Amino acid sequence: MKRPSRLLLFTIFCFTVANPGYGQQRDLSEFAWKNRVLLGHPKTIDELNMLSAQLAERSEELSERRIQVILNWRNRLRYIPESKVKVSHSEVIRLLAEQQGNYLLIGLDGATKHRYMPDSFDLEMVFGHIDLMPMRQAELNAAPEDAPRN
């Protein structure tokens, strides 16, 4: 059997060094101080479709509030908007189970801020909770005077 060439080994080494996270799933701390995270676990296809439509309609407001949505649907994670950072599926499941909610709002600091059950989940309520947070208030106060505020 042939031994791998030194050039091949060097190429693999360089690729690994240049991409330390390659092939690895990361934890939610990757989003800390960059994004608020809304974790969700829709129970039915109707719930998923309704939520997807709401998120599409309100994409600008999601962006303005720096919200990364991660939905667990049929044992796959969906990212809205699409994210280069992929988190561990088991961590999402664990967090949702620990917090006993189908939807969790995680703040910029990485702490769970609110949990929502399917019957009480509403995107407007999520925006309201975020807009009352001190860091969001600071963001709004730092915005230029002529910028629209939501």
C-alpha cells in the first residue's frame, strides 16, 4: 500500500489550520454579542409554514434586531437567515427541553430571556420583549435621529 505523499499531508494540514471549525458543530456561544437567537421547535407543518411566512414578511425587523432564528424541524436545524455558523443539534434539543418551551429567546449575552409555548408564541410579542431589553434600548438611543424606530 502506498504511503501518502508529503505534499498531500502538508495540504491537509494547511487546510485544517486555515479552517479550525471545519466539520465541527459549534455551540450557541458563537452568536454571543453578535446576535439574539430565537430557538424554535414547531410541532406541526402548519405551525412551521405559518412561522416561516411571518419570518419572511418581517425579515427587515429580524435583521434590525439582530435575530438569528434556528428551527428544529424533523431533526434538522433550519437557519433564518441562513448562517455560516452551524450549531449542535443536540444542544438545541437540550436547551428547549431544559427550558420547557417550544421557543426560546436568547439575548446578546447568551442568557435565556424568555420562553414561549406554541399557544402563546407570537412574533410581535418577541419583538416587544426585545425592544424592552436594556441593550436594545441602547441600540435605539444610539441610532441616528432620522432613522425609523420600531
